[in-house]
Amino acid sequence: MNKRQIACIVAMALAISGCAKEPDRGEGKPIPEAAPEPVTLKMFLTQGFNEQEMQEMLVGPLQAKYPYITLETVTGKIEDLLASGDLPDLITIWNGQILPYYRLGLLEDITPVLKQNQVDLSRFEPSSLDAIRVGEIGKNELFGLPYTMQLNALYYNKDIFDRFGVAYPKDGMTWDDTIELARKVSRVENGTQYRGLDYETIIRIAFPLSVNFVDHQKQTANVNSDAWRNAFQTAKRIISIPNNMPKKIDSGGSTAFFQEKNVAMFASVNHFRNLQKPIEEGLNLGVAQYPSYPHQPNVYGLADSHYMLVSKQSKHKDAAVKVLKTLTSDEVQKIAVSKFARLTPLRNNQIKELFGSEMPHLKGIDFKSVFKSKAAPGPIFPTIYGQAYSVMSQEYIKFASDQQDLNTALKTAEERINQLLEQEKKAAANK
């Protein structure tokens, strides 16, 4: 073997040796992604979570899936936060508050970020998404995702029905049916007034009719209408049942039903999360389908959902959407439904069937009645919603207590709400 051949063999050996060491340097292997930078998201809550819900529906699941995301709750008035520039990344809200927040410049369409994070909108009940897409600009924008929906139920006290030998409420009853049943259990016995039916407030009676306070297109009051007339008359018929007048009209009946236990039926929203104490204190609870109007069978309330929104000003929109995706995941929704009796906005019937299943005090209660009804479509709520609601309640009370007739009540409400709209226009013009 000559020197040239030896040199070639040595060179080849060195090359082979060098190649053998390549894997030690990691060449040819996937480069691991750098861990995301820690991010703290500020969360402004108008619809809150108790401590246990916060831990099990948000903090815990986020820590497991996205440990680099931390949530920080901020408080105060949103207007003050806007003025200071210290704006939140996330906002919890119900659909009745969407328009005011939109007009404050806090919201924008997050559909592109939802797509980037592969959020499947077909998982959600269409009504829960439609209720937030009714923004005044008409662009079908989506500002966030629903994480729970409201429900309505007819709660009843079995002991009162048993006391008077009257059959329990049935599913599918109209308001007329429920009023007639209430007559049978509205009595005074041994000095105690047993009221047959409490409807909570006038707005609960009106909601299934998809009422609104304002015609959004015309920007004028929309309360002198057949729908509101129907609601006022139905509510007054209920309190006009002998022995069924509440201590205070239109004040809500939860205390009388759940604590004093002297109301036979209570038509209201979701109270299941807070029933442990009343049941432990002797409330013999039954649940039936919420009453409906004859022309709208199996319709209760209106589309009323709680949403988590991503603020327009957030610098961490991708992380914020990951919070939304986690909160609305099947895993977290199962927890919300089974442990906290929240109605899921998802279309998944298997999750819905878990309602209250891990809440011992609700054992034995048949919730099928609750799911027999659907919500009426939600309107575009005006920015003066709270003030207009107060006006309608005040005028209804005058009508219900015979201080004024129905036509006067609705006409006066119309005039007062139009005044509120004028004040709002002037305030906007002076800005």
C-alpha cells in the first residue's frame, strides 16, 4: 500500500469518525420550541366566579395546559379603567351589556384569532352565539365566547301542595294553567299566608316575548306594545289571585320561597347552585318546566348568556383566546355543569345530562323539565337598559297597585324612555 492510499484511508476514517459524533451535537434532530414567555392577563369580571369555580374552571385547567398564563382579577368601574389606560385583557359580561362596552371602544371581532387557535364554533348552541352577534354595526362580529347560559324553571314546594291535597305542577303548563293551579294553594291557614305563585319581576314575565325597551333602528322607545301589554296583564293577574299579593310588588320572590318557605311556586332563573342551605333547612323541592305563553309553547326567558370577551386593547390576544378555549372545553364544561349546575352553551347532550350530578343536595331532582324549553331570541339591548328597566318596573307597580290604568302606564313609560334617549343623544353630542 503506497503513501497515497494510506492517506486516503486515514481521511475516510476521520470523516466516518466525525459523522459518528454528529448526533451528539444534535444535528438533524427537531429543535425544541422555546418555552413561551410568561404572560399575566388582567380579567375584569361583571359576571363572577366564586373561589371554587375560579380554581376548578380557570386557574387549575390553565395551569395544566398553559402554565405560562396567569390570571389577575381587576376591579373598579370600566370607565375609570378606560380613562387610566389600565385596561383588562379579558371581560366577563352578559349579552345585555355588549352595546355599551362596544361603544366604549373596548371590543373588536376576534374571529381571526379563534381560527388561528382552531376554535370550533359549531360546538356551541347557535342562539348563544347569535345573542352576541347583534352588535349595532351589523357585521356579524364575534367579540368572545359564551361559557354558560341562563335557564328558567318552575320551582315548587312539595310540602305546601301536600298540605292542601293539590297535585304538583306538571310540565307543559301555560301561564293560564299555572295561575289556576296557584288559586288552589293561595290560602291563609293558622295566621300564615301561603302564596300560590311568585313570578320574581315583570322583566321575567316579559322576556319570553322577546321584548325590548328601544326600537334599535328608530332609536325610540318600544314599550307601548302588545308584548308589554301582555306581560303587564299576566303579571297583574298573578298577584290579583286572592291571598297571593306579595309584601312588595316586583321585588323578586327568592327569600319568600327559599327561606320563608311560604310560596308554593316560584318561576325564576337558575338558583340550583345556591340551594344546599334551603334544602338542608327543610325545603322539599320539586322542579317543573317553566310556564309558557299559549302562542309560544316550550319557550322560556330569552337568550341570556355569560361571555368571556377579549378586549380590543389587549396585547396578548392569542393567550387570551387560549383562556376562552380552555373555559369552553368539554373537560371544563363537564366540571361547570356537574359540580356548579351551570347550563352549558355547548350542543353536547352528554354534558347537559351531567347537570348537578356532583352536587349531593340536588340528588333525586329530575332536571329533564328544565331542558324541555328553549330561550326566545335575544334583542339588541340598549345602552340605557338599566334605566329603562327601572322605568318599566315603576310604571308596572303603579298599574299593578291600581294607581293608574294600563294605557297610562305604558304611555308614561314610553315618554320617560324617550326622554332618556334624548339625554343620551345630547350627552354624546357634547363629548
